[in-house]
Amino acid sequence: MENCDNLYHENLPNICQIVKNRSKKCCEHATCKQFLPIISWLPKYNVQFLLADFVAGLTVGLTAIPQAIAYASIAGLPTQFGLYSAFMGCFVYIVFGTCKDITVGPTAIMALMVQAHVTGSSDYAVLTCFLSGCVIFLLGIFNLGVLVRFISIPVTTGFTTAAAITIASGQVNNLFGIKSSSNEFIESWVNFFGHITETRRNDAILGIATLVLLLLMMKIKDLPLSCKMLTKYISLSRNALAVIVGIVLCYCLSHDGWLPFRASGEITKGIPPFKPPPFSTTVNGTKVTFGEMVTDLGASLASIPLISILESIAIAKAFSKGKIVDASQEMVALGLCNILSSFFSSMPITGSFTRTSINHSSGVKTPLGGAVTGALVLMALAFLTTTFSYIPKATLAAIIISAMIFMVEYERIIEIWRSKKMDVIPFSVTALVCLFWSLEYGMVCGIFVNAIFILYKSARPKILISLEKVNSVPLGLVQVQENLCYSSAEYLKSKVVKFVTTQGDNSIKMIIIKGDEITNIDSTVGLNILSLKEDLSLLECSLICWNWNYDAAGVICRLHPKERSMFKFGKSISEIVAEVAYNMTQTEIVDVPEDS
């Protein structure tokens, strides 16, 4: 049984059969339903859902419009670009999305990540949207949603926390009417304290009052009042109400071209034209080619798609209501949302937690609610751009800051501290690097620190070695409580040899490596096991591999077929010791010279 070739044969995947099965699957109706989820839910659509979807879409639209305008200012783009980014994703997600609650559009984090690259031209933001969409779409098509699992919760929490602090800090100057050329964390506070004497009284009063009212309105739905439905929708529509009040105050108090507050300024009227994303641009009279634009965007072409995926899938999981989230299909939907939005001059977009939460709270029944939201944004672009030019920047700053206060995951940080304090290290590294360097490199550094932890653990697996005496034979029982990989091969060898050489009077005659938990090994581990056997033989000690998985044992047996006798299966330790002792006795008899 132990010497059977079939047991140690390496089973390789049948690539041709896999490709053939996948090709057949592509043509099946189930695959079409998976790629186009609208096929599944639209035939079952009930007319009674229409009112709920309309109300939810309208409520989300009233939040999306002021947020889009605010996020354009964070990104350093003209105000209309925020609205350009807020409608196409809503329509596309209806067809390809799997979660009824998600609303796709501009977010504060996406805006902040784009901001560093649009100094010279807004074309960079649109190209980033297109290229990010292509990356996300391809990852989804190749079913690589699994990559998201390599980013731990401490890292994402640190990133989100730092992003929220940075975004809120960037709006402090606008809250007090102070001009600022940067939205970065340190630069914003340096500018604020350096120009605090330039605070505009009207802006400061409006900004602080709006911020306080927004925070109060957020909690009004929790009051024990009889008109629960009214307080609920007042709370959900708080951003729209703040903008309306700000516009009315700014318009009524203005005269002869003088405005009482720093306002958003003129917004280009009309729906953006449908055109391909820019593959070249002009900055300060100098033409920049596509290759140069890609070079300028640099690491953001990896980090922006990654963060976009993380945001959207995290939201889908939060609102999945017990259903399994198809991460790859969500990536396909998000990629197409970005690709098609880029043809309408959009900056990168993703799922918005705030608007998704409002959508869910409003009782949306199907993804069709997104059509109402998208239509409302288009109507705003067509008819209300002149009105939006009166939105005070202090009002938008208050809206952003109020959202960022609740974006920091305070409870999650406490949970990380309580559960495993070592996880605070990747959290802190991510947050600090994001705050004091950049968001992209903060995420990279956090992942790198996590990778170091994983590599250290894999290089030093938990190995217990105990001294046993069986049938009067002293032996070392090695229990490997984790899987072995190439990084831990040398560690196992050194630990066993050290154990044998440090036993003093107890001369170890045998080492037994228990392999119940060793499911697979690589060639490096296999070669080190063989090397360990040779080293132990010099110390007059034999090596036995007891009850190993056949896949793991097969690696060593294929390396050195003569060493199959080293593996023992289904026997007790006492039986193994007796068998080895008997074999050694027989060997000694054979080795005795004939003339003795």
C-alpha cells in the first residue's frame, strides 16, 4: 500500500477539459443571467414596487446632487464634473449590478485620490475613470475578485479613517471662508492657522450653523415622535435641505453682484456631450501624449481601481441581507459603470455608502430606483445649474465634514484593539502613511506590513517536539501544527537537529514527524526533509514520517523514490519503533563479515 505508485502520483489539472467546460458554460442561459442580473429580476417586477423605487430614487437624488458638487471641489475639478459623474453609473448598474441598494457615483475617497493628478487638466480625471474601469472590468471577467481578500480589515479601516480625516481637514478652510490651495491634511491645517485672521464672519456662522443642524437632523429620526415617517425623510434629505437653505440665503442677501458668502461659482449648463475619453491633453500650452499621461498617473492606476473595488464590494456585503455577494460580477458592473461614465466626462466612481444607506432606508425594492436618481441629476444639469452657482462653499464644507465624522469606524477600531492588539500595527501604519504621505502609498505600506506578519508566521510555524520513550527507545515526536511551505523548511530542519544534539544523556535514536496537519508541501520542503534525514543519520538517528497526507508524501517520494520506506501509515508509534528496530537488526546481521 505504502509503495503503490498511484498513491504518490501527482494529479495535474486537465487544462483542455477545463477550457472546454468553461466554453460550454459561456453559452448557457445561467451564465447570461449571471452576467446580466436584470434578466432575473425584471420579469418578476411588480407594479407595486414602482412607488417605493421612485421615492427611494428621488431621496437618493436629493443627496447625490449636493454631494457630487462637493466632491468635485475635493477633486479640484470644476463643479459640473461632480454632476457629470453622478448619473451614468446609476443607469449602468441597473443592468449589471447584483445588489438592489447600491448607488454608484462619485465618493469623497475617489475624489481625494484623483485630486493629486488633476492640477494641470481635468482630462486626467476622465482618463483615470476610463482606465480604472478597464482594469476593474478585466479583473471581474477573469474572476479575480479573490484578490480583495488579501487586504485585511485593519488596513481598510486605517485607510478609511485617514481618508475621512484628510477630507474633513481639507474642508475646514472653506467652513470659515478662508481660501486654500490644497486639500491635504497637513497643508490644510497649516493654511488654516496661518490665515485664521482672514476668517469671513458670514461664512463661519453659516458653516458652523449648518454643520450643527446637519448633525442634529441626522438624529431627528430617532426621536420618540408620532410622525416617524416625516422625521425619517427629513433626516434622509438633510443635505438637500441644507443646500436649499444656503442657496436661498445667498440669493436673498446678495445685491449688485456682491455675494454674502464664498459661493461655488458658475456651473457649465447642460448635459455633457457623449465623446471618447481624452487620450492626450494640453497642459500650459504643451501637448501631453497618452503615454506621458499614464506615466503621470503612475501608481494611482492600480490604487484607484483597488480602492474602488474595496468600497463597492464592502457595501454590497453590508447590504446583501444574507445573500452571497458575487464579487466578480460586482467588479464587472463597476468596471462598466466607470468605462461608460468616462464617455460623459466623469471622474472615477464607485459605490457610495452614504447614498446606499439612504437608498436602503427609503425602502428601495429593485435596482430600478437608480434610474430616478440618474434622471434627477440630468434634470439638475439641464435646468438648475444657474441656481447651483449660489451654493455657499461653507454649506458644502459642512455637508462633507458631517459625512466624514461618521465615516470614521470608531467601533471597528475598538474591536481591533480588543481582539488582537498586534493588528493595531498595520492599522496605524496605514493611517499614518495615508495622513502624512499619500493614500496610495498608505494602502501599499499597510498591505506590506500585513505581508510581513504572514511571511513571519509561515517562516516559523508552530512546531512542538517532545521527548518520548517507547519500548525503551528514546525518540523525539515532532508535531507540526501548521502547513509547511518553502519559507519554513529550514526552520523545521534546524529545530529538529538542535533538539537531537542538545539532549545530553538521552541519546535520541529516532525522530518521528507526525504529518496529520501537513496537507501539502513544495519541493524546497521535500529537499530539506531529505537533507534532514542525512544529517540525522550522521547522528545515528533515524527519521520516520508518520501518517502524512499522500499529496505531501508524494513530493518527497518523487524526488527520491528509494525513501518511500521513511513513510509509515496506520500504525501505532510502538509498532513503528519495533519495526525500525527489527529492520536495523537485520541490516546489522547482513553487514557482519563472513569470516567473523
